[in-house]
Amino acid sequence: MRLHTLAVGSAVTVLALSGLAASTASATPAEGPPTTTNPSPVPPPATLDGPLTAKSDGIKLKIGRDAIVRNFTLTYPIGASSGWHSHPGIVLAVVKSGTVVRKLPCEKSEVFTAGEAFTEAGPHFVRNYYKDSSDPDAEPADLIITQLLPAGTPSNQFRGDEPRPKCHRHS
């Protein structure tokens, strides 16, 4: 059974960050790492049959082969960060509550608040906007995640640690 409508709807809705991968000495560690929670009952990963091209209202989704679709909630406690990491495929994230900062290699940080969304493709770093719980506005940040990754990707490779990027400034 093809899950086109479900997966496209999920993909337009949400992002990702879960699973474990072996870390390397040059990887940046997560701080007070984010935690994954799921509603009950936990929706199992689904397979989106490929190849597939779906488009509507100026939005296009194109996959060349079968893909895994995962949905979950990710919580960044105050002071928590993901460390530099990447995922196979693409992650869509919707900030449900709180505020996060996302950093891409050699680019300015972006701040996302409740109701805003962003994508993750390639190396990136995410953290709770608030580093100190003594700030009266500090709160955990909850993200709704949809992860689209190649079918057959082992669960221990859904996330991989990355080294801190080396950016050079030109005068």
C-alpha cells in the first residue's frame, strides 16, 4: 500500500534528530542532550514507496527510491544542544513550544520560535535558545520532527556526529 498522502502530509508538517551513531574524537558532543518522546501509541516508521513525485500548490516532493518516514517529538531542555551532526535524507522540524537556535556550517545562526519550521540537510547544530535557567523567560523547547531517509538505513545510522566546521573569513 502506498502512503503518498500520509507521508506528503507529514513531510509538509514536520523534522528530525534521533538514533545513535558512533562518535569520533573530532565530533562535538551534545550538551544536556535533547530527549525523544512519542505520543501513545508510538507510530511506527512507515515506508513511502518510490520513486515518487508529488506536487500541489507550489510544493513538490520527489524521491528516487523507497524512503522511511519517522515522526516524533524532540525536547531540548534549557541549556541543551545537539552537538554538530547530520542525518541521511532530510528532516523537517516544527517548533511546538519554546525557542531554538539552528546553525549551519559557516553561516549565521537562525532563531526559530513556536509555530515556525525549518529543515535539516547536511551538517547542523541545534540548541535551546536559553542557556541559563535563571532567565525568567527560559523554557524547554519541543520540536515535532518528520524524518525522511533512504529505506534500508539502519536505525543506528539515523544520526551521525560531525566535527565542528572550520570556517575561514576572507578580509
